Amino acid sequence: MAAGAASSKARTIADEVRRRIVEGEWRQGDRIPDEADLAIEFDAARATVNKALQLLANDGLLDRRRKAGTRVTVDPVRKASFTISIVREQVEQAGMAYSYRVVAQRRSPVPAGLAARIGLKQGEVLVRMRAIHYADDRPFQLEDRWLNLRATPTLAEADLRQLNANEWLVRNAPYLRAEMAFSAENADRRDARLLGTQPGRALLVLYRSTWNDLGPITTVRVAFQPGHIVGTEGNFWPDR
């Protein structure tokens, strides 16, 4: 097989393996079939399969170890260059008790401006949820999140009132691309009520979106309680 054809075949195999991981056919920690078995399945040379798996290992989706085989990486998104923290861990590492409350959760048409920004058709129905993370029973951050079930099919089975969406996504929804932006905004009445502060107070607000092969996974607006500190890798810590 010519070098160009082999490279194309490797990308095709990598795309299929990535799809199986993204859609939950192979879950975090699972050992995937050996290279020899995959070579038979994809009618490819073993070296081509090796190249495909190495591409995914470079992306942080696979963990390859000699004699131990290849496994789907645990917490794969945290191996990417763009780091998304688990809010519960941030709070607990600061020595505080974590809790979480869903304020609202429903299916809703995505607004036109947001749809255009993340690459969806106007009016497409996503899951919208608002939730509050607490540190020692004090509001820590407020999130207003849109979730795309087409890009994360296994999310439909998750109970996001028990395991918050931030942690579920970090552990179960590897992404290929992400965007993040910060803004300083004055708290409106809803922000103020849910964060336990005064309307008009300056808030640090984070906007973050992630995508995989199937489209946008989620886009979220996170408003932080006044007084938070930005740490390394964009982490946020409560000002005690």
C-alpha cells in the first residue's frame, strides 16, 4: 500500500475508534481489541492500525502500555492542552464541603445567536439547565448550560441532579475542540438572587463551548461569586 493510502486508512480507522469512544461503545478504562484483531476487522496492515491508535494516544484518548494493551483513557479531556476542572474537586481541595442544586432543567429551542455561534440550526432543541455549585453551603458558582444529546447520546441516561453536568462531561464526553472567553459583567437580579449577592455587583463570567466529531457537546455561561481567585490553568478558587 502506498504511503498516502496507508495514512488515509489510518485516519479512517482513528475516526471510527474515536466514534466508538465518543458514543460510549468503549468506555473509560476499557481495554480495546488488540492491534491484530483490529487489523482483521478493518482489513488493514497492523502497522496502519498502530499508526491510527497512536494518533488517538497523542490526542489523549487512548493509554498505550507495552504488554498491558491499549485502554480508553480515564478522564481523557484532562489530558488535552485545554483543561476543564471538576468543580467538586476544586471546592474539596480548598477544604470546603461541596454541594450542588439544579435550579431548572428542560428541553428548549436554542436561540438564533447561540445556534450560529456553536454551529447548529436555529431552533434545534437542546437540554438547557441552570445549576448552582456550593462551597460550605455558600453559592460558589452559577452555571447556565446547553447540552446537545446528539453529540453525547449516553447523556440521556445520566441523572444530572445526582452527578453534576460539569463532572459528568469531564469524565464521559471527550472533546476535540474547545473555546473559552472571560467577561466582567454586572449581576442582574437572577444572578444576584442565586449567588446571594447584590444586583449590579461585578461578576467574573466564563463562557466555554466544546465540540466532538458529532457537533457541539455543550456551551455554558459560568458566573462566579465575587471574590474568587484565578489559579493555574484557569482554575477558580473560593476566597476564604
